[in-house]
Amino acid sequence: MEGEPKLKIAITGPESSGKSVLSEFLADNFDARLVKEYARSYYDKHEYTNSQEEIITIAEGQIRAEREAAKGDASLIICDSDLVNIKIWLEYYGYSTPKFILDYLASKPYDFCLLLYPNTPWVADPLRRNPNDRVALYTQFQRELQRLKYSFETVDELGELRFQQALQFINEKFKL
């Protein structure tokens, strides 16, 4: 494990599509390091405003968390959310995307992405704002991953099959 290249898998997609649940399942299944969505811990301490400055601060925190996770001895890192998500969040609110985010994404920081299709039931929480446009946002995620030429698969099964489909994609890609 020590000295081996680390694999980093991002779980991405619209709000309430099951990213956190799937990320935790995969991290447990593969005994991987989990990078939790930085926005959640940020908003535990700050008022939710969705300002450009706030989203940029969250992007910086997400990058720091991902880099910190890479310093450890885990050979697999699972990211609950990613910078693609933050870029789309900025675009959704009509903000420009800072160069450091574009540069980070261009560096291909993720070896593989699982894009979650939003066919799961909407679960409201204080950070979610988009119950009616999740499919449109999914399409935006798909286009962005294609534009970046990232390796990804769409997870669209439901229930236990969702977990099995994600495992299958990862096992096929990396022979884990």
C-alpha cells in the first residue's frame, strides 16, 4: 500500500441523488479513505448565502481536504462530491469560475467518477435548493465530465442495485 499510486474516485451529481450514502458505502467496502463533502462542514459553522465568495471558500476547502487525504497511506480515496460539483454550482448561480478551480479540474485530479442519476426520491435539507431541476443539472454534469474528458460511468439503479452497480463499475475499471 505505502508507495503505491493512490486512486481517487469522485462521486458526483445533482442534489439528493445519494452521493453521501454511496460514498460511505464504497469507502467501507474498499476500506478507502473518505473525503466528505466540505460544504456540509462549512455550513455547520456559517450561514448559508450561496455568494460567489462563499462557494470559492468551499472549493478551497474541498481541494485542501482532497490533498490531505492523499497524504495518508490509503491506496483508494473516495470523494463525496468534487470540484465538478462546485463548478456547476457556480454556473447555476451565474458566477464565473475562478482560474484555480479550472486549473484543478484540468489537472484531472480524479481517476474515475461515478455520476449519480437523480432518480432517487428528493430528500429536503437546509442546503438543498433544486428539487425540480435535478435532471437538467444531471445533463449539465454529464456534459462537463465529457468536456473534461474524465473517465466516468452513470449510476442509475435504485436501492441495493445502486450499490452493486457502483461496485461493478469500480471493479471493472480497476480490478479491485
